[in-house]
Amino acid sequence: MDRLQGAFAHSEVKFPMRHHHDYANPGKERESTLLLMPAWIEGQYLGVKMVTVSPYNGEHALPSIQGLYILNNAVTGQTELILDAKELTVRRTAATSALASKFLSREDSGSLLMVGTGALAPHLIEAHATARPIEKVYVWGRSIDNAEKICQSEHLSHLSCEPVDSMEEVIGNVDIISCATLSPTPLINGKWLQSGQHLDLVGAYRPDMREADDEVIRRCDLFVDTYQGALKETGDLVIPISAGLIGRADIKAELRELCSDELPGRTSEQQITCFKSVGHALEDLVAAILVKENIDG
């Protein structure tokens, strides 16, 4: 998390816009997606992530995210490291959400609702618990059995973790809500939110997908990982902007501005804050370099 904060605050990383290509699944309603995310530091490293997001992989008992990350020497072009992109993605995404929470959630936040039971869920819970004194965790998913499996993860044994059937019954009683799903329609209802909460939205990676409804967007102070990606790629923002509900000026800050102290994060105990994460090639490159440094000793 500290390395990410330094990279966002004083970044030499160069990155083009993420390549986003949809391709059809014959006989299915939804497309799969190919994502290509290059980034480099001149004279040091160049990395590229190739990821596929396949929404029907549950039918094959496979995770929806598959892919590779390739780290090259930026001088010679020689490949120095090949990593599993799914594992890299879940870890750097969780670290980014925790980094945002340092600026946006209340310092005394002690409870968390995890919405979603995919590969990201246990990492998000663990990461948020490093940023804030989380003691109580609730997990909601479409399958209560999957929520129970998340709670039984050995990485979360130090936390009190409870699967729940009803999101609505607990959402108003927690300090932080983290949502990581492939839902095409909103799951979080803005009328459920309470003063002082922080909402971490990680799913909705396409402009026709949403995890939060219009009332969430209206009530929250909005923050993003990058303007470049968030204003183009996620339906959580693209749809309400297109409808005229909010405008570009309603986004308070991106992560770079928070990390460099250019703009403030949470400014009151009553604020409801929302961080929208779409993913950033800088995060992948920083994580891959850290892995290489640990391998090299």
C-alpha cells in the first residue's frame, strides 16, 4: 500500500488508456471482455497485462478473470517475469481500495460489509482491515454458502466474520461497504446509506454495468482511481453523467490528487464517501516490480 501511495504521488509511470475489447459468447446474452493494460518507467521496466473477463465461467467452475502479466526490461525488452494476472489483479486492487480508504473512510471505522463472494472478496476484507481497525465483517452474496466460505478463509481468522442473507438488514450499521461483483444492475440502494459511511465500488468494469443506483451517486461525495478510466469505462458514473444527474465537476478527486495532497479526501465525520475503482496499469506495474524485488532479494 505504501509503494502504491508513493507511485500515485510521485509517479514516473507512463500509461496509455486501457484497451477494452468485447467479444460475443454464442448463445449467451452477455459478451466477454479482453483487457490490455500497458505501462512503463523509462529506462527501467515495461509491463503489460492481458486479462479476459468471462461472465459465464461459473458454469465451468472457473474464475471469471483469467490472464497473464509480463514484466520486461525497458532498455533491452527482455522478459524478466511472467505472473498470473488474476492473482496480481486481486492483490493490487485490494491494496488500492485500502489506500483510498486511508483518505476517505473514518479513522475509527470498525465494521465492514463485503458485497460479493468472488476471488477479490477475501483480499478486499484483509486489505481494508490493514487500513482501519476493522473487527466485525459481514459478507453477502447471491449464495449464502459462498459467503460462508469467504468467512472461513484462513486469512480472515483474526476477524469476526458473519455471512448474511439480507444486505439491507446490515448495510446501515457498518462503517465501510466494499462491493466487488459482476452485477449488470445496481445492488446498493442509496436510501440504505447512513451518515459517515464509506462505499468502495470495485465492480462495474463496463459502461453498461452498475453496482450502485442513482441515489447512491446523488448522496455520496465521489472519488475515483483515475479520471481517465472512471469517466469512460464504468456504468456507475457513465450512466448518471449521460442522464444529467451529475457532471465531471462532481468528482471530487482522483487517487493521484489524494496521495499528493493536492485535494482533500474526507473532510467531515458526516460525509458519505464513495471510491470508484476501475483499475490502473500503474498499480499492476508497481505490484509486479515489488514481486521481482522480493524474488531477487
